[in-house]
Amino acid sequence: MDVAALIERMQTRADYAGQLAHVEVLPERQGRFAEPRQPLPEALRRLLAARGIEQLYSHQSSALEAARAHHDVVVTTGTASGKTLCYNLPILEAALADPNARALYLFPTKALAQDQLKGLLELVGGDPELAAAIRPGVYDGDTPTAQRRRIRGEANLVLSNPDMLHASVLPYHPKWEALFSNLRFIVVDEVHTYRGILGAHVSAVLRRLIRICEHYGSRPVFLAASATIANPGELAGRLIGREMTVIDDDGSPRGCKYFVLWNPAPLGKDSLARRSASDDAVTWMIEALEAGGQALAFTRTRQAAELIHRYVKEQLAADHSPLADKVRAYRGGYLPNERREIEQELFSGKLRGVAATNALELGIDIGTLDVALLVNYPGTIASSWQQAGRSGRRHDESLAVLLAGNDPVDQYLLRHPEYFFAQSPEHAVVDPNNPYVLAKHLPAAAFELPLDTEQRGDDGGNDLDRFGSLAAPIAGALQDTHQLVNVKGSYYFAGGQNPAVGVSLRHMSDNTFSIVLVKGGSRKGGGGGQVALPTAPDSAGSEMDHAVIANVDAISAPELVYPEAVYLHNGETYLVRELDLAGKVAYVERRETDYYTQAVLESSVRITGQRAESDLVSPTMLAYGDVDVSWQTVAFKKIKFATRENIGLGPVEIPAQNLQTTGVWLAPDDAVRAEMKGAGLRASEGVVGMRNLAVVALPLVAMCDSRDLGGVVDSKNLGQTTMILYDRYPGGLGYSERGFQQMPQLLAICLEMVRDCPCGDGCPSCVGLPNLRPAIHSDPDLARGYPMPNKQATIRLLELLCGKSSAEFGEDSRRPPIGVDAGR
Amino acid sequence: MVDDILRQRLESLNRGPMPICTTALTAPSGSSSFTPPPVERSPQIYSGTIKAAPGLLRSGEVVVTDAGEHLRIRLSIDAIWPNGERLVATRLEHLQDLAAMSEQAIEPTVVLQPDFAALVAALPDRVLLLDLETCGLAGSAVFLVGLLRQIDGVPAIELLIARNYAEEQAILETLWQTVAGHDVLVTFNGKSFDWPMVRDRSTRYRLAARSAAAPMVHLDLLHHARRRWRKQLPDCRLQTLEQLVCRRRRMGDIPGHRIPAAYAEFVRTGFEREMDAILYHNAVDLVTLLDLTLRLAA
């Protein structure tokens, strides 16, 4: 499509008022090709030719050669550069040459495994020779029991996920003897998602996997693929525990790409608030579709995706456009079949526009589109490029638009486009030596095979050493707590229950609620705005009247499907009649409403027990201990579509959810506050800025990801402004504990970050919260913005805190916590 | 959740060196040379004086295999089932008479099912009864292989015992050697539990070559018992059959669900009393299995 014409069209609209802030043109790139040294087998060449592939891109050829030479590789070329072939070619080649050869594919989500299964079946389906040799099978939590035995025995390409490997495959490895004895390749796709908590767990799972492979005499080669991040080789290397060959020289051609930064118009003459980015995205989407393009809008929340879809559809229908039936919404929670259908119709070009959450950001194959609309800054540079990469034709022009929201971060990027385009994507950090994580995986490893401490391998290390230098003392501690037993130099698991079952690899439980549509509507009908809620939904009729239409994770169910909520699905409105917390079901009925609802959430962090106190930043209060984080939907607002008028408020009575974890807290003492007051600065503003910096800086000290941490500023707990940082994992994983031990270093990093930042009054790189996480089920246009904290107050506060601690700085920050406080 | 003692130990280990940090800060000295504290032994849990009567376990002898040592106990049936040996002999005779009759009869009045035909043909020398005790469900370790077979012309109980987790491979090794001389394997629910367990654990120790060479008929009595008694009995658990069909009661038995924990205690503390109870439990199971085999075959 003609992108320049579309941009021009946007600027000639009656409502144009200078929203176009910047256009960056990324020039066209020619394709580069390379022949593999040894030609591919005839069957594979036939298959590629049938798909119009005459030559391999240079990076595909490099990946093939590396895999053939038994080098572990990580491929990190752009979206739609043919990354999948990079790992599929060597695997298909091996499977054709040796009928016994096996491969294991690990994807971070079940949806991706299904997508790849479909792709593999299509790839080999038309060719009887290949179809006989390539037998892929998905093995995950959804695989019916009846099929499991067959997949274990017969599939030579097993597609699964780390969670399944951890809880259901490795512990029962004798049943998988055929796989592990003949395993030649392990694919780790979307490796950039394995950072922080998930990464630490997955690194332990992969070590367990390598150990089992060795036991059965195989030494598989790892083929990893990653989205663009700053350090793919380092991340994959630490995760897998091997040196990786990085393949990042993208040989695929790319048409010219326009990147537009768009700032919605101010609402009033002197108003700082601007029109909603979602509203402008609706306009952009309609213009793009009418110009003949295929467009995707990425939103930060599920509700925003539903709303954009609804408004686009309504407006197109009002114009009697045939395009009205060719737009959809796509987000987490849709059932697999519905998602597959949308993906396929997007791929075939039948669907022209989709409003999606980042559920479409990962590598699901939907082809490439003409236009990607980023509705509000996605929070990270890496995500921005990942989403923008969804548009980008091989030869034709494409367009990405970042529509800024009201957040200071978005506005900063619009004022400083050079910052956005020059910024390197984020580092991904993974810590394979986290003792808390290892303490959960060593029992699992010992259950699988005894952990030997005597026999030395070629590298001089023993079996236990593959889990790092902390493994030996942790195993000792586990023995003392009777989880492991040492017999003749080997640790055995001292129980009969598979210990992996109770260990989740992710932040929280992955329980889901079903959203069930009760057909036939309500018997009474709503009179006078009152909703008749039936007492027992199953009394409404036979099972035929009930159908599951969607899922929602247990954590956010109370935000989305509380009684009387309007649940938006594919642009249509459903009224929630009942939320059954015990049965994990929400019953909804189809009801046309002219409003949607917004949950009013209350959250709190309560310090429940102090485990240790420290004078490292003396006399400022610094402590570490147990905290209880809870959140609850207490009410809901009714919001009129289009106008966003608040037309009513109702109470919600559902119990709070909570997370018991560990945290570190710091409260500047009176002297610091007085000194700041003297300088005309407010300590509380400084604490907010410090919190925003600390959430970014703590990962550097604790080797986790910002997403693994929570941080609040609160004065209820201690009666004065306090910064509380906590681990987002039940029981904690030692991140805030390290922040406690290394607080002086942490504060010094914060001070350096804010002092060295060249901005004037604060920016997302320093005091601004760079990765604000809105509730995923809310409309971001209804949330109030967060002001940029005062930079000077932040600097002064940090100077005062660092100054106080500089005397002891670096002297003995490793000493054990002082004054362990067992009680309250 | 991490329990408190473990948490304190982990806290002492959670001292990462300053990792990737672009700012040049002095790392705390010695942060990377952490030495683990000496391992403290937990005090003996049982300080009271529970008499560990010299029991079954003490009567065991050590067997040496290619895969290490384990303990073996042999018991006559009479030790568990008074007069059992004589009863078994009588029933065997009866069975063989029946088999002979059905062969001679032109219109056979009794038709043996194929499995039972194989059983009767193999009795008594080439039939092996098996019952395992394990640390838990699938994936966990086997610590006791209970066998009942003909030894020196009389049926006898043979218990192969792993005195700790390291001896599991040895008992499996001895099991495979024993299996080699038999044609029919008899179990109770062994098709779903005991035998897959033996196979999986053997695969785990790479004993697969042996397990492949075992062309045995496997007779799982659970299915036959269900067919015969489902209508008369509340359920068809082994102990129900023992009480209501065989009309025997156990004294001082350990409930099955407590066995894994009792074995874990035994490995950790060497405390024998409950272990003796487990051995007794397994031996009684085997005797009941024999009793049921003969009843069902007749």
C-alpha cells in the first residue's frame, strides 16, 4: 500500500491539528542468500520449492551449518525473517536421515506450540515421504490422556513447554526413554521471555533436562530463537549453561518502513490532557483499512482492545462499509479455536483489521501486515520493536505508528524521538544461581536421579555442580530439613510424591476461570436498571443452554467478571450474572448495554513481620521481612460507550486476593526530612522518585527482571513515608532480600542514574516509572495519570541517604542481618 | 512456601556478587568466597525407649549382585499362615486333578480361561507371585520386592529389601535374575501398578535389555476377582478379599498409606520396628495372593 499517501491523508483530515510529531523512514533492505555447504536432502528441497523458496537467506544457512556442526545457536533476526526454518531445517534433515532421531521443542505458551504443530503439519502434509518421516505431536496440559502414550512412543518431534517438562515429563523420564535416548535437538523458542523469575526456573529445568539426556546417552544441540534484545547470546548461554553461537545478521529483505510518532491533540486550548490514544487509533485503523491496507492495533489492556474493535466496527457499519465485518479483537482469554480462526483469517487476508493485546506479540504466524498501531508506549523498547515488526512486507512499504498516551513516559518519547530510535533494547537478566529457586529444583532433580557428589566428570565437576556452586550448601540444607537423604555420597529424594508438582515456574498460579454463557437470557428481564440475578444458574435449564465462551486467569477474574460487570467479547456486551469463586466459573448472559464497566480496585501492602533490621543507611529505618500484598475489587463504575461518561456506581463484594511474600522497606528519618524541607523540597516526592529508580536498579543487584518486583510508597505501615519493594512470588525469591543487604550499593546506583541523566525535570530514564503496569482489564483512558516525580527532590534525598552510608560503604555489607526479629 | 529453617539457610546463601552493573562500584570484599557452614546433624527424633524387638529384618542375609548389595529374607508360608503349606499342597493336587479331568473329558465341564490354563500348567515350579512396596506413586522408588515362589520343592516367601535408596538397583537386578526361571507372573493390580513400576525403574537404571527378555504370561488377579466377587462384596481390595473370602484377619498390621513415610523414617534413622511391620504386611499380602490364586483357578 502507499504509506506516504496514508500519512498525507491523515494530515489533510479536518480534525488534523499537528498530531504528527515525527516520521522516521527506515530504508529498504535487499535480501542476502547463501547456499549450505552440503545441499539439503532432495525431499527438503522439494518442500521448500513448493513454498516458493529457491534459496536460503544467509542467516538460515548459517544456522543450518552451525547445527550440523553440533554448535548450540541462538538466532535473533527480526520478525518474519524466517526464524522458524532456522531450527526446523536441521531437525527435518536429521529426521529424514535417521528414523530414530528425535527433537524436543519448548515454547513459552501452549498457543505457540499449537501454532507450530499446525505449521509443521502443513509443511510436510503435501509430501507423502516427509509426512511419513516427520511425526510431530504436542504434549502439554491439554493433551488428552488417551493420546499421551502414543505421543511418548511415536512422535519424533515433541512440542511442549517448560512447565510441562518440569512437572510431567522429567519426573517420569523412564516413560520417555525413546525420546531421551535419541534426542538430537532441543528448540528453545522465544528465549527472551525466559528472564527474571521464569528464567531462573527454566535454567534449572534445562539443567535437569541435560542431566537426563546424559543419563540416556544423548547430547542434544540447543537451537534457540529470540526477539531482539540487547544480550541474546548471554541470556541463552546463562539459561542453558553453554556457550552459544549468536546468529543475528538478518539476510531477509525488507521493504521501506515508515515509523510515525503521533501525539493526540490536546483536549482544550491550554489543557495538558490530550485526546485518547485509543480514539486516534480508531481513526488510523479506519483510514488504513480504507486505503486497502491490513492493520493491527496493539493495546496495553484487554478492555482497550475490545473498545477499539467495537468503535471501528460501529463507525464502518455506520458508513455502510463492507469492511465492518472484517475487523476483530484478539486477546488472552479467547478460546483456542476462536484464536486459531482469527489467526488464520488474518494470515489469509480475509480479516483486514485486528485490535489485539500483546498476546499477538509473540511469534504466532499471522504473516506480515501493512500497518501496526502501537496504542500507548508498550513499556519497553524491545516490545515496541517487536510489535512494530508485525508490519513489514518483504518488498512493499509498511507503517508503524506509536500513538502516545498521557503518561509522562509517552510524552517524553514524543518530545525526544532521537531517544526512542537510538535506545538499545533492554538487557534480559537471568540468574541460574538463585538459592530459593534451586532449593525448589534440587529435590526434583534428586527425584529424577540421585544427585551424585563423588564421581567427577570431564570438567572436574560432579553431578551436583552442574547446578552451580551454591548447589552443595543448598543440598546440605535440604538434607537437614529432611527433604534429601545422603547415602554413600549421593543425595536421594526422601519421599514418594513428585516434588515438582507444587513448584510453579511463573509468578503466580495458572488457575483459570471459565466464562460461561447462559443462553435464553434472564427470565424476568431487568426492570428499572435493576438486574435480576438468579440464585442458581444451573436451574436455568439443561446443559445445552450453557457454553464456555472464554477463560480468564484466576488472578484477574475478580477484576473482569464480578457480578453485574459488563464483559466485552469480540465487541459484544455480556452481563455477568454470577461469579462462582469456588467452582471457578463466571456465568454471563448476552445483553445489549450502552455502557461498559470498570472495576474499582483497592490494593495494599502490609508489613506482617520483620525478619531483620540494618543500620547500613543508619539512622534511616531499613528492614527486611514478610509482607502481605492484597488487592480487591470493591466497586464498579458504569461508563457510557463513546462519551466515557460515568453513569453509575455499584458495590462489589468479593474477597481480596493476596500474595504473601518478602519485602524490603526504607523510611527516611526525621533529620533527612528536615534537611529536605529546609531546601524547599518534599521528602515524599523524593521517595516516589527513588522507588521508581529502585525498581529499575534492584534487578541489577538481585539479577531479576523489573516485572518480578513490586514497589509502593506508603505511610500507613510505619506512620511515615516508606518505600516498600517486594518480590512478586509467593514466599519471595530473595530479590528484595538482596536489596536489603546491598542497600548502599542500590542507592548509589539510583543516585548515579538520576544525576547522570541529561534531562531537565525528570524523564522515563530516571525518575519516571518506565514500565507502568495498568490492570489488564481496564480502559487506560479512565486511569488517572501519574505525575513525573520531582527530580531535584529525588537527587537530594539520595545524596543524603548515600552520604550517611558512605562511611560504611563497601566495608562489610555482606555480614549477616543484624537483630533478627523472630516475633513482630 | 519455604519453611523457616530452610529460609534462614537460604538467606545465608543469597549473597550474589554485584553482577552486571555498569557503574563502577567497589564490590564488598570477599563476596564471592562464601564457605558453607558446617552441616549440623539434627538430633535423633525418637529419644523415648521403644523396644525394637529383634524382628524380621534381623533375619535377613546380604546378597551381592553386579549392581551392589541388598538384603534378602526367606520365610516359609507356615510362618505367616499356620498350616498354609499343607493346605496349598492339597489344593494344588485338586487343581491338577481338575486340569487332568478337563483334558480327558470329551465335553469339558470345566473350561479354564487361557491365563489360568497357563497358570495350572506352570504350577508350582514356574509361577512367580509378586507384590511391591514403594515410596509412593509413579516415578517414586521401589524398596521392597516381595516374591512367593517354589524354593527347594516348597512354596516360600522371598523378600528383596533395599536398606536405603541406593540399593534399589540391586533388588531390581535380583528380581530380573529370578524372573528368568518362570513362565507365569501373578499380581494383584500389577498390570496398572507393580509391573509398569518395575519396568520404569529398570529403565531408569538402564536395565532395559533384561526387561525385554521376559516373555511371561502376566495374570492380574484384580480383574478376575472383580468378575467373580463384585456382586457379593462391598469392594475388591486385597484386604477385603482376605477378610471376606479367605477369612483371615491381620494383627498389628501397618496401614498401606503409612508405608512410604515409615520407610523414609527407617532410612533416615535406622529404626526397625515399623520396617518389620512393612515386611510382615508384604508377606501377608503375598500369602493372600497365593490363596486367591488357588481359589480363582479352581
